[in-house]
Amino acid sequence: MFAARRDVLRAKSGSLAQTPLPLLLHALLAEERSATLELKLRNLEKRVHFDAGVPVGCDSNLLHESLGASLVSKQKLTAPQLHALLGDSAASGKALQALLVERQLVSGFELFKLLQANLGHTLLDIFRWDDAQWRLLPLEDVATPIRMNTTQLVFTGAAQLPAETLAAHFALDDGQQLALARNPQDELKLSAKDTRLVQALKKRSTVGALCALPALSRDEVLRKLYALCVLDFADLAEGVDARLTHPTPPPEAAVAPPLPLTSGVPLLDDDEAVMNLLASEYLSFRSKDAFDQLGVKPDVPAAPLQKAFLQKCAALSPTRFAGADAKTKAEVLLMVYARAFGALSDPEQRALHLKRREHHEAARRAGGAPPKAAAEQFKIRTELLDAQAQFDEGRRRLDAGQHQSAVEHFEFAADIEPKGRTLAWLALARFRLAPDFAGPRSLSLLADACTRDPSCEEAWAFRADLALALGRWEEAADAYRRAGKLNPAQPRYLTALRGLGP
């Protein structure tokens, strides 16, 4: 079905309109490509870093996707705390993550989970960038790699794809028959509804029959089918038959056997203190030099150096963990400690590491900025990419009668974060700018705003007013009722309903 998939990465750049993000992500995974994927949508920019096809980090110029803003939104930090931490980070040269754990504002394990959730949110947001431009760059260094499940990301992200993208790249007739090429249950977390869809695919159902499954809308089914086809879990029935007739032998992979569990020694997965230590060490090792990785002073003698190395290895030995995620982190740290010990045991390498450390300390002392000034610089840099700042400016300009400028600010705010309230005001601004031309388009946008945020009174009120202006009486009455339920104290909704009659 996706015959050109193998050719996706031959081009080093393109548009998501021609190469949808699910196809691009799966191509990177299939080829185990290590690269940085740069994506630009007008003023928005993100850079996703891939290690062997797996997303391990993402840089975004959207304020609400920064770690600090995310922690404030989750009420893990207050805005003044973040402001002070950013200043201390700039002045000390320590990463924000390190300061959070060092000052016990969050535990190491909790920080790792927060970083993982923030990365997932940042990546899922890209699925709605239907006309973004992309290009592949050499892999950039990632300070704290957080590995994501690419397969699950594609399956979940398909729900965010614009309807136009889905229609352009997944046009199937209801009579076409789809079949399961391989079982996705080992690689995907499936809900009960997803499992029902997979079971139907096993029976080689038509697209029409699949879309008629209970508890799933046609749009949901088509999005899930698209993801399953992109990921090679499903295909047209004739395509699956062709694979069975001419199977492709799987490539031989040299995978090292897992380290055996140490018998008689208690596992550490349930020890909260150890899991916090594991997460903290994993998140911070890239920002440390060899001395700090082993926790020793620059003048440490040979015997204490060896003792520190052995203690580090014993404290977080991979054989002490049962969970795959914890074991993987411990194995990475084991290699980090071994490299650090090897470097500091060699006189020439140790002298080089010592010189680098001294240079870094001198540069930090010379370039340290006052905390308040550093935090203020951060605020200035990111304000233009703050959805709330753009929304507020759009409101101000709309009130001033500057309709064109208001539309531009609301559009920018919607690009950054397409909340229902933002879309509602964008629709209102477009209608005021061109009432004769923008009416139906604005009403459609208001319907989208109501779907995204059913609790947004402004979306229902604007929708009711515009539907009334366009003569859509039933839609206006329903929207006034919904707005009235959200705010019974507003009399104009009831007045409008009385005017529409019974």
C-alpha cells in the first residue's frame, strides 16, 4: 500500500504535506537512522533527535513545551521558583534538571517521568503540522536522552493528523478488504476498542465492515487503520497474500544476551531511593566530566579512584534490576563509569580531563551572569513564542478594531497551541474582518473549537451568534442552550432562545 516507503529518506528534505509524519517516523525506525529531524511551520520550529530510529529528545521554540513551563503547569514549581532557578542555572552553569534534583524539588525518578511525558507531548503536537517543512541533519548531541517507543508514537499520533492529510494519503473504498500482516499486540499498548479492530482484521474484513464496528467512529477507525498500515501491521488482503507467498527473511541481528540476575541478591526495582539515584545519574551523566561521573576530586590517588569506581558499579549494577527500562539505564551507566575509570587511570588522559575541567571552571567564573538578568533574558527570548502572549495581543488589537492584525496574532497563538478558546476568537476575528466571505468558514472553525473544548462558553456563544446571523436557526438554538448551561447567569442566551421561538 505504501510502495514508496523505502524511498522516503532518499530525499533529505520535504514537506509533511507530501510525506506525512507517520510515514517519516516509520522510515527512520526501519532504517535505524541516527539523525536530527528539523521541522518548521512558519515561525514554529522543532528538532527531533533520533538514535537508531528512536526519538531520544526534542528541542522546541514553544514556551509551553519547555521543561520549566511544563513543571509550572503541572504545579511542580511556582513561576517565581522557575524564574529563580533559571537565573541560578545561567549563573552556575548547572542544568535546570540538575538543580531540581539537587534542591530536592523533584526526585530523580519523578523528573525522568516528567521529561518522558513532556517529550511525548512535544512529539505528538507535530502530528497536526500538516504543511510543515522538514529536513534531515546530522545527529546533534542530546544532554538527557529519553527513549520513546516510535511504534506507539505513530499509532497514538495518528489521532492528531488533520483530516485533509488522512484523506489525501489513505483513500480506500468501503469494499476493499484489509488483513492483518502481523500481530501488533507485542509492540503496541491496545485498548479494548483497538483489540476489537485487530480481531476484525484477522478475519479479513472490508473497510466498510471495519468502520461499522461498535464504539468507534468512522474517523477513528480510518486513523487507526492508517497507522497500522504505515507500521506494516496491516495491508490490503492481496498484499498480505503476496507476503505469505514470497516472505522476506528477517535480517540477522547480533543481540547480546541479557545479563543474568544475581541469585540470592534482592532486586532494586522497588527501592525508591535506588530508583531515584538511577534516574538522577542517568539524566546527569552527559553534563558531568569523568571526575564528577565517579564522584572523585581531581587529585584522587589510584586506590581511592578504583574504590569509587567499584562502589558506583555495585550500587547500580544491571544484574540488580529486573525491569527492562531500569536495566538498560544501569547498563549505560556501567559503561559510563568504566570509560571514566579508564580515562582517569591513564596519566595522559587524566591530564587532558583535568585541563578541560580547569578551562570550564575558568570560563564559568568569567561568564557568570546575575541570576535576575539571566532569567529576564530567558523571558524576553521566549515571549514571542508564548501562545498566551499572542492571544492577549490579538484580543487587544481586536478591541481596537485592528481586525487583520488581530487575525494574525490569533493564528500564531493557534499554531503554537490550538486551544478551543483560541480558535473561537480566531473565528470571530476572521468574521469581523470579512463578514461576507468568512461566515461559513468561521462557523466551521467554531464547531471545531466546541469539539476541542466543550466547556468553552465563548466558543458556544460565538457559534450561536454566527449561526443566527447566517440563518441556521437550529444550530443557533442548540449553541445558545449549551452556552446557557455553562453560564446560567448570562441572560442574553435565554433572551436569544426566546427570540428563536419554541
